[in-house]
Amino acid sequence: MHAAIGSPVANPGMPTLGGASAPALADGVVNVLVFYRPAQENSTAALRELGQCQAPFAGKPVRWAGVVSSAAPAAAAALARDSGFAGPVLVDEGDAFYGSLGLALHPVVVIVDRDHALAAFEPYRSVNFCAVVGAQLRHVLGEISDAELQAALEPPPPPERGNGAAARSQRSLAAALYDAGHYDKAAVYARKSVAADPRYADAQALLGEILRAQGNCAEALAAYDAALALDAANATAREGRARCKAP
């Protein structure tokens, strides 16, 4: 669980990928921190989308910065540049800053208000990520109300596509087979559910559970990550991912 909204955020000095140093937070502005991994597909997608999101905030009291682990390769700078993301890239020595915020996922956007208090936390989502981050930022800037923010965070669901019912039916069969311990057959139906509707987070999460039960944590983690990219609050994927990562 990440640090509580409203809690103070530390402001350590951090090296940058350019060889200089900079504070984690600039004073007197709203800080947008993007924690990412240079070799991760979702991080690449997030930076590209955020690069396009920055333009409406040009000239406003907002400072954007990327944050990467000290274990990250130099490709982190190239990714930020090629994505169009504008801002310094800070190097988090030993992931100490990341840990101080209680973070557990990449990529994730953390917004810190002018008083250096945690104002918002947004894990990457493949749908409406730019709109959600922009709404959170406008809310912290005082440009939109609580109600307007809530409307942006919870838009009406899109109409279900024709294959949605098939995906749910296949997932139900997969779940029953999984509960009965028939993992190979369960995996077949879980994959059919994912194929019918790749945006069905519960099917991706169930596939992760089945793969983990088969002892295949490498593929299970990919399925969990796919589920969390669609639904960052998916408890099955979060808990399964933690179990796969546990020593």
C-alpha cells in the first residue's frame, strides 16, 4: 500500500542521468513524478502518453520528472527523450525514494502538492491514462472541483462488445476447472477468454493464477501485469503477483 494521501513527502537531493544533481521536489510548484523502468513495455507506453499530456500544462506551476532505479541502464534517458517526455530523470539510489512512498508497481505517477504533501497516486492504465493524470493534476492546481475529478476518474463504462459474453463464459469454465485442480484444461479456457476479450482483466488475472499453480511464475507475472494494466485495483492479480515474487 502506498503512503497515505496528504502525508509529507521527503525531498532528498538526487543524481540525474545527465550527471548533475537535483532535488526530488521543486519548491512552490506541483510536482509530477513518473516512476518507470526503461525495459518495461508499460513504462514505454506511459512515457509516450505523458509526453503528449504535458503540453496543456506548459507555463503552469508544474514540474515533471522521471524517476528510475539506480540499477536501471542508461537506456532510461533514451526512452524519456524518444517518448517526448520533458523533464529531468532522477536516479533513485537503492530505490530509497520509491520505498519511502510505499510503492509496489511500475510505472506509476505520483503527484505532490506545493506543500510537498502526497496529493495523488496513479498506476499506469492502458485506457484514459493521460486523461486521468491530467484530471488529478488540474484538481491539485485548483482548476476542477471534486465532482469533476470524480467524473474523470469513473467515466461511464463502454458498451460491451459482442465477444464479451463469450469471454465471461470461457472464464467461468476456466475458474471451475481451476478450482477442481484441472490446471491444464483450465489454462486452455482461460486463454480462450483472454483471446475473446483481451481487455477482460479478470480473465488475465485468472490465467496468472493458473500459471502460478502450474509452477510457471514467469508467464504468470506477465498475465498479472496485463491484468493490472487494465485494472490497477485487481486484487487477484496484486496478491498473485506478490506470491510469485516472494522468495
